[in-house]
Amino acid sequence: MTISENIAEIRKTLPKDVTLICVSKTKPVELLLQAYDCGERNFGENKVQELVSKYEEMPKDVKWHLIGKLQRNKVKYIVGKVKLIHSLDNIKLLEEIERVYKNKELTAEVLIQINIGCEESKSGILLEDLQELLISCEKCSNVKVMGIMAIIPKGTTKENMMYFKQMKDIFDEMSTKNFKNISMKYLSMGMSSDYTEAIKEGANIIRVGRNIFGEREYKS
Ligand SMILES: *Cc1c(COP(=O)(O)O)cnc(C)c1O
């Protein structure tokens, strides 16, 4: 299947209010352009350096999403270049985003990444630490929280649905509170293997890589 056929296939199942992010990590710009030519504008990368170099090469109307771990010392490279940072998960990082964006007189839009499966290997904040982070977010002037994101543990369909539902419950709960600087607009969850389930449970951003671009090859 071609990239254009893959995208057409995904679009068939996509409700109007759900945004598809084409996760293009490890893939060359030629392939990203094929997706772009199909009308896709949202692209996701998990590494700052790769995002920045593709940012330079791709058309300027692309909306870039940083979906991977963000090191504090790299915030300065992405300022002004990304639509949404999906991976805010600690106060130190929040403070650095605030500092760097304030310097440039810009506002960062971010999602809080939640480690919903409490997996040690995964980034994301644990639920027990969420409140403290939210209080810090309220003090910011140049960071705006737009919602939450998760990468769920590998599991059965039933387990996936359970984690997605937990995320939706947190999303709804946060929506009822009137936190300053926080507007619950996006629920980013679901990848190639489980995005249809994520949509059923309320995701409005899905992040799909392999189902669009094929398997990734990592150089050793
Ligand atoms: C790689 C990646 C995806 C896409 O995964 P696929 O299984 O290729 O669809 C989604 N979200 C994050 C955070 C990723 O790192």
C-alpha cells in the first residue's frame, strides 16, 4: 500500500473532530511530502534534532508536534517551531519552557503527558504528582496547557480500552475545574495498533506512524 492509500484508509474511520498526526520519526522528508500532498498538515516527531531539521525542509504551513521526551536544554531549539508539545511531565521542564518562551515573547501550547500505566520505563507524570504540576502551570504566563496525552502499556483490546477510559475520565474531571492557563481541548491518545479504540473512548488527537509510513528501521 502507498502512503496515500494508507491515509485514505485511516480517514475513512476518522470522525470530523479528530486530528490525525502523521508520526514521521526516522522517515525521510520525501515520504513526509507524500503525506503532505494528500493534504496532511500535522506531523509528529519524538526527537528535537530531527524535528528541527525537518522543519527547515518541509513547507512552512506544517504544524509540528513534539511527541517525545523533551530535555530541558533543548527547549531553546524548538521555540517558535512547534504547534504543540505533547510531553510536559515535570515542573523543571515547565519552568524552562516558561523561561525560554517568555524571552521570545511567545506562548507555548503544551499537553501534560500522563504515565497512565505507571510504567517505570515510560515518561509522563504519575497521577499522584499531577496536582502539584497543575498548580505550577497556573503560575505561568507563557505556557498554556491544552490537554493531556498518554502512551498506554502494551496490552489486550480490553486493557487498552480501560486505560483510554481512565484518560477520558481524567480529561473530563480536569475540564470541570477552572484552572488558570489550562483549557482542556485535546486528548491525545491512540497509535497505529489502537487508535480506533482510542477514538471510541474520546481521543480527539491520534498519533499514527507505521500505519501511514510503514515499519521503522533504526540504524544500529
Ligand atoms: C512513535 C510514536 C507514535 C506512533 O507509533 P505507531 O505505532 O508507529 O503508530 C505515537 N506516539 C508516540 C509518542 C510515538 O513515539
